[in-house]
Amino acid sequence: MKKTLAVATLLAGAASVYAQGQLNFADYGGAVNATFAITIWSPVTGATAGAGEVQGNSSGSYLATANPSSNTPDVPAGTTTYPGATPLGGGSTGSGPTAFGNGNLWSVELYANGGSGALAPVSGTVSPFFTDSAVAGNPGEWNASASVSGTSIVTFGGPNGTAGAPTVPALSSVTVAVAAWYNGGGSITSYAAALTQSPLVPAGMSSSGSVALTGAPNPPAVLPGGPSGIQSFSLNAGGPASVTPEPSTIALGVMGASAFLMRLRRK
């Protein structure tokens, strides 16, 4: 009997180690996720095409007063300011890449690795931003339950794993980040695609952080926040990118043209 119990205990321990790792992709949620909440902002004043991202948590809270029960500021609070920027989402009106308040026009995606190497998109996590601040949540935060099979839980690997997620067992660590972009009303389906648009569209990515995944029946791990984790950020500015030739390139062009004219004059 004792031998049977010992074997069962060992098997249970092995199952907990090799279970599929899980992560809660939610950005807020009170008791569900009390240690992490960020705000994703539109481009700040002075941001230039394809550049101008700002990183860091702020001290404010941006929820409409109609729903004070979900009034969640950045967690942990910081001191970064975002001049001229507004949190993405919160409503459902407006069109085009400057309609920052229409959450349907903006998407977010989790990036992760299997513990080492470059971060890669977890395609099954693409989510819109909240579109009704009076009911659904804070502007600047995303509706993760609108994807990931109707929940906010990302499963790393296995036959039931979230699309695009690497295979990572429980108790192992992953590095994650959050990307956001203008989705063109659904026509731009990933952050990578947003970076190839011409003209450019607003897009950006957070800082990264590492977290140890958990496995069922334990609650999923929470996104890592704080100074060494994922923090609030603003998108870069859209619009056509302007490329100014280097002075050396201009000089070479002038020299070439001069040589060509001198050759014609000799003839």
C-alpha cells in the first residue's frame, strides 16, 4: 500500500511539472489580476512617422466615471507622462488611423518565447480593445476574452495549446511582451503586418518581462509587470515615412553629375 502511494505521489509530481503552462492574458480584473494593469496610448505629441514610442507606467486612471467599480490605474503606478496622447479604445465610433477611441480599430497580440531566443507572435491571442468603457472596462486595455477561445487563458503547447504559442511546461519561465497596432477595421491581422503597411500605421510594442508559468488546477500565471516587466507604452506615429539621404550620398551624387557634365563638355 505504501509503495502504491509513493508511486502515485511521484506520478502526480511529474504531472505537475510537465503539465501545459498557462498564462492569463488579461490586462486588469481586480481580484483576478490585481498585480498587473497597463495602458496603451496613441502616439504622443511630436512623434514622427514610424517612431516616437514612450514606455513606462503612469499614475493616472482613465476609466469613464460611469463604471467606477472597475476603476483600475496602472499597476504598479509610475510617473511616466504621455503628452497629447489618449488611451486606445473606450468607444466604437470613428474611422481611420486617428480614431484612437474606437476600440474595434485597434488590436493587441501577445509575443513570447520558449525560455530563450527571439520573441514570436502568439497568433491565437489577437484581441480588440474595449469598446464600451461604461460596461466592458478601461480605455487603454484590451478585451482578451474576445479571443483565446473565448477566455483570457493562453495555453503553451500540447494538442489544446493556443495557436502560435511555444510548448512550455508548467513551472518553466517564458519571456513575454505585448504589441498593439491599427488594424484597419480587421484588414491588418497582426503586428508584423502593421509594420509593412504603406503608408505606415500607428503600432508599437511594450517592454518584455519573464514569468514562471503555472499548470492546472492552479490559477494561470499573471503577466509580469513592474520596472523589469511589461509597462504601459504609446504607439509610434503613422503616416508616410520620410527618408533623408545622408550627406555623403548627396555629395557622391553631385560628384557623379559633375563628372558626367565634364565628359560631355570635352566631347
